[in-house]
Amino acid sequence: MIIGSSLRHYEKVSSTNTVAAALLRESNPPEGTVITASFQESGRGQAGNSWESEPGSNLLMSIILYPDMVKPAEQFVISQMVSLAVRDLVALHTAESRIKWPNDIYVRDDKIAGILIENTIMGDTLGSTVAGIGLNVNQTVFRSGAPNPVSLAAVTGSKQNLKALTGKLVSLLDKRYSMLIRGETATLGKDYHEVLYRSGEWHRYADSNGEFEGMIEHVRPDGMLVVLRKEGKRVMYAFKEIDYIL
Ligand code: BTN
């Protein structure tokens, strides 16, 4: 077991990702160190957004890894590996979970978990990864104005045991990380595409040129999303260059 070799729980932090980054700067935390918190005063989301989580209700976790087998150009595999583990967990509770590119976990059209990956590069490989996971568990009212939040409790209709979920997630993360260590990146890619939200279906999207109908074909190893437009043109998008019309 690598992930979960060291566990640190805090009642209150600014952000578990920030705590993990400070640990990396100040000491040599063992690979697989897991940091959890009951509450974050400044939970961070992707693209500078904040992450809402009421005290004691949800799973807030950051994991420290040293993935020196991953080249910077292939770092999207870390997103795939972590999002698959979180989706593995959600899939134990509902048949309706998918990964929305690049690494949100959705139940039907609602977001149940978000992931914030922060990598450093050392030479020609990754030096360290902080993988931050926020999974909505027992919160049922969201105030931040995030468009479509949902929680496990809302989806299943019953309050969930946060401690048991945390333990299960650590073991699922360890399984998915073992695949990466064994070089099973093709399987991780195949598994990711099998559960990719809206893949192979026609839906509405918007980019800088306006709204259009398109079909997600696949995600390239560098993380770019490939969308076929109704008029036959294939377009590639980086994160934040395309909006899903829900
Ligand atoms: C997103 O915007 O979807 C990513 C959200 C990531 C939230 C988690 S909660 C634990 C960790 N600490 C943070 O400050 N952010 C991540």
C-alpha cells in the first residue's frame, strides 16, 4: 500500500492542498501521505474558484505523490487515475455516475465531486503531485451559487458514514495508482473513456464563437477534448475553452 501509508486529519485548515504543499516545502512527506479535514476556510477549486463545504459534512482530502514515471506531457494520466478512483467510489452507491472531462464526477447532470491536481516538474518527469478531492457527502443545501451541486446523501436518500467512505476511497486510490506504477496507462485510458460523461452523444456546447451541437469523441493523452461538430468539423479544446450546456 502506498496511498494511505501516512494519514493526517485536521479539524480546520485553509485548504488541504495548501497544507500538502507546505508539507512538501518544509519536509519530506512519504509518498501516499493523505491529508483530510473536517472544514476548509479557503477551499480551492479549479480555475481560481472556491470550493464550498459545510463543516463536518463532506470528504475533503489531498494526497501527496511522487509520480516520477510520468512525463510532463503525459500528466493528464494523473487526472484520469484520480478521477477513476473517485468515480469507483461513487459507483458503489449509484449506477448513474460519470466523469465529466477533465475530472469532475457527475451523477446524471449534477456535480458530486471535484478534483484539483497540482503538479511540480523535476527535469523530464513529474516531481510531486498534490491531488485534492472534494466529494459532497452529507451536505444537501449549497449556497455558493455553483450551478449544479449534488451529494451522496441527496442521491441515495440516506446519510452516509464519512469515515468509512474515506477509508474506501484511500484503498480505491491505491488500486488505481498501482495501475499507473505498473505502466497500465492504456487500461486507465480505456476505463476513463468508458465512463466519460456525454461521450458519443449529440449535445449542446458553447465556445468563444457561440453555441453549437457536438459529440465528444475522445480525450487525447495530453488532456485535450476532441469534439465532432454537427457540420462535420472536428475541434480540440483545452480546459475552459468549451462550456457544456446542461
Ligand atoms: C473543482 O473546482 O472542481 C475542484 C475542487 C477541489 C476541491 C478539493 S477539497 C480538498 C482539496 N483542497 C482544496 O482546497 N481543494 C481540493
